[in-house]
Amino acid sequence: MYKTSNVITVLVLTAIMFQCQQTSNNFKTTSEEIDIELTRSVQAYANAQKLLKSAGSDPFVINSVTVNDNELKMLIGVSYSGGCEKHQFSLVWSDVINMVYPPNFTVILNHNANGDSCEAWLTKTLVIDLKDDALRLSDQEIIDMTVTVVNGSNPNEKVEQEY
């Protein structure tokens, strides 16, 4: 009787683990680097603000924003629904720097799902090289700056970089 109950317990636990494994296949988590378009101009920022006030970009969530001072890179953790099409992100910087110390930037992150109607929940890390020529930032500005990222699909979601 004791051995039979152990076998049944093992079978039940195996079935539960298998079921949980099947359920979790709807969620894909990676930390791979993906491409992101960078733009720094007054006009592009004004256009991004207009988009933000109207339709906005495709939906997504900002999970985190960090700046790696050693590599001069910003890491933005994002999550979104999809899995069937290639998604694109664009980060728009104003050409204006608040003249405070440390330099303070508010940027807008937009998402283009390219019509992807799949329902997997993807989590990715966007890696932005802050030394990119388009941003025109000095090493010291990067090290000292504070960045707030505004979600282009939800203007109420603003995430300030973590230290």
C-alpha cells in the first residue's frame, strides 16, 4: 500500500509539472539584444509627442531602465504580445538638454508590432549604445545623466533609470 501511494504521488506530480510546462509555453523570455532606431532632433521629438497624444504606438510595457556607465549603454527591459512578426522599437531624444546637473533627458520609446496578432508574451532587453553618433553625447554626459523613458503606447507610463 505504501509503494502504491508513492507511485500515485509521483504520477500526479509529474502530470502537474507537465501541465505547468505546457501552460508556460505561451510566455517567451529572452534577454537577447534587438535592434532599435535612435533619433535625436527637435522635430522628431515633436512628432513623437503628437503620436503619443493621438493613436500612440503599438502596446508594450517598460519593465526597467538602467544605464551601464562602464560600457556607456542603456538597457531597457520591455514586454509585449507577439511572436509571429519582427517587432521594431525607436527611441526619440529631444535635441534639448535640461541645463541642470545632472543632465536630464526625457525620451519617448515607440513600438511597431508590424501587425503581429500572435499572443505570446515576449520579454526583451533593448540595448542602446549611448556613444552612437546620432545622440552626440559626451562620455561625461552619459555617466552623469538622468533618463526618463516615456512609453509611446501609454503616456502615463514613465520609467526613470535605475542606479
